[in-house]
Amino acid sequence: MINTFNILAEGGNPINGFIMMALLFVVMWVVIIRPQQKRQKDLQKKQDSLKKGDDVITIGGLHGTVNAVSEKTVSIRVADNQFLKFDKSAIATILGKDSGKVLKEEKK
């Protein structure tokens, strides 16, 4: 089997090296970059669709229910009459409406 890097070191065709680098970039893009971009788009879409009553988890692990939504921030109810304000980008997971009540019932 011929090693491409040995050919380049011996003065072989430099186009082979360029093709190998381009192929490596395409594989990296398909395997790593593209799926990450898709996950980021999906999360952004979910953050934009937040509405009052949705149960959420922040990137810090705080669980709560959305109380109010503005253009860039979200007010989250974490306990009776206790509200915290976060940037929308701090929301990591959106569980939907009343998912916390279902979890509490399962524990009983």
C-alpha cells in the first residue's frame, strides 16, 4: 500500500495531499459540525417558542415553570411566590406543560 505522505515527501503530486485534506474536512463537517449546528437550531427554535406554564430546566440545573416571557428574558417560578429572571439562552431543556406534576405523581 502506498502512503500518501511519503509520496509528498518524495516530491509526488501535491494534488493528492490537497484531496486528502479536503476529504478530511468534509468528513469532519459531516460527523461533528453539521449535527452540532442542527442541535443549536433546534434549541433556538424551542427557546423562541417558550410560553407561560412550560416546565423548563436551565443550563445550571434549576427546574421551574415559566411565569412570563419577554423578547430576551424569561421569568421562572421556582417556588410559591419566588421568581427568577433568566436570559432565554440559559434555558437548556423545555419539558412542556405540567410535566412537573406528572413527575410528582410518579414518586408517590
